[in-house]
Amino acid sequence: MKKRAYAIIAALCLTTAAVGATAVTMTSFTQSASAEVVNEKLGDPIVVYGGSLTDSEKETVKKELGVSGTVKEVTVTGGDIAKYIQNGNSSARLYSSAKITPEDSGYGIVVEIKTPQNITQVTSDMYSNAMLTAGISDAKVEVAAPKPVTGHSALAGVYKAYEATTGEKLDTERTDVANQELGVATTLSDKAGIDQDKVSQLLTEIKQQIAEQKPATKEEVAQIVDDKLQSLQITLSDEDRQLLVDLMDKISNLDINFGQWSDQLNDLGSKITDSINNLKDSVNENTGFWDKVVQWFKNLFGIGDDNTETDTTQ
């Protein structure tokens, strides 16, 4: 029995050491990744805070977004919601905030949610998709909130930050449709129960087909939607399908350079596919590791899959 006890302690030490080594590696990676290089050709990053934040909440968000150095700071208000979103609620409570850093042409859109526990409905890929629809390109965007929120208001903040950083004016028709897209994405994920990554993949691939085929009628848009639903094996109610068709019809009628847009969507689509595959690989690898640990302890105690009792007489 003493030998078995020593073996258990040794196993626990080895497991703890392995986990500890992983933690050290991750910490080192995080530290090196956080050392950002200033791009002197482009403007300073800009941070947009939700207008409903208290002073203490604002400090929490600043820390999460890593606000330091030369950074311009502004606040997104109800007036901004009304500006960028048709029939937007100017009295909306605004907590989600964002930092946007302009990047070189060809960089694309990279979104990182710094407080995933507090952005409850919108994923980074959903933000990326909506930003491309709105006309935003070549920027790194970081999103944070001090408490659980849906995350929708951060998009208006990104619009305001992008205009202030680049000096460009976004087409409000596109920003409005982009906000509708974000609403459809969260509806499909929450109401229809579709995996969030799958929703992003669906929206991206439909938009890719719209950019390539340039449908002339709503019927042609509907056919693209149906084809993608079938190929991705997604089943929607008639109501949700119509919601998606109506959105994509609006997108197809926007004043967009579809040639350039197609390249951006292809890049986003590749990132989403890689993300899905990496998640699957990670789950499989971790499951396999812990299965082996569990099996090792079962073997140590002589426990079979159908036997829940241990022999303590030795």
C-alpha cells in the first residue's frame, strides 16, 4: 500500500510539473506577444470607451486593453449609435469598449476580445465580418468590457475610432447593414442554436459567393443562401432563413468594390477555417491526454471500467 501511495504522489508531481511547464511557456509567449512594435508610418492607436462606464469601470477597461503610451481616447455616446445605426437607440447603455490600431495595407482585420467572459454574444469573427461589411480594413481591434454585456455597442465605438484614426468617413448605409449583420449572427447563434464559429463561416461564405457571382435579384441571393445552408449542413426555420436572405440581399445592393472585398473575405474565411480546425485538434489532443491519465490511475488501483470499488487490503 505504501508503494502505491508513493506512486500516486509521484504521478501527481509529474502531472503538476507538466501543467506548470505549460503555464510557464504560455506566460512567456504572452509576455513576448504583448511587446508591440510601434509602426511609425501609421497613426497612434485610439481607444473608445462606452459612455455608460463609471470611473472605476473605465480603469478596469484601460487595464484590459493595455492602454499606455501615446493613445488617443474618446467616448462613444448614444448620439454615435444614432449616427451609425438607422433607428439606433440613443439611450442605449454602452459598456463594451475598443482599441483600434491602424495597420499597413493588406494586414486585414484582426479582432481580439480581451475579456471573453464579459462579451457574451459577439465573437471576434462576428466582429470581423461586420467590420468588413462596414468598410473597415487593415486594423487590429481589441474589445473589452468590465462586466457581462452582449458586446454590440463596441461596433459603434470601432466606427468612431476608425474615422478618427484614418480620417476616412464610413458609409452609414454600410455601417447600418453591418450592425444588422451582427444582430443576425447573434440571433442564429442564440436562438437557432448554431455554433458561433459555424455562423461566422456561413456568413463569410455566403458573402464570398455574393462577391463572386454578383447576384442581380433577390431570388439569386436566396439561392446562394440555400446552397450554403445545404453545403454546411445547417437547418434554419423559415423565419430565420428569411432573416438571412433579407440581410444578404441588402449586402448585395451596397456600394462595395466586390473585387477587393472578395480578397478580404477569402482571408477571413481561411482564418475562420483554421480556427475551427485548431479547436478540434486541441480538443482531441487534450481529451487523449487526460484519458491516458485517468486510465493510468485505473490501472494503478486495479479499477476496471465496470468496477467502481478499490482493493484496500494490500
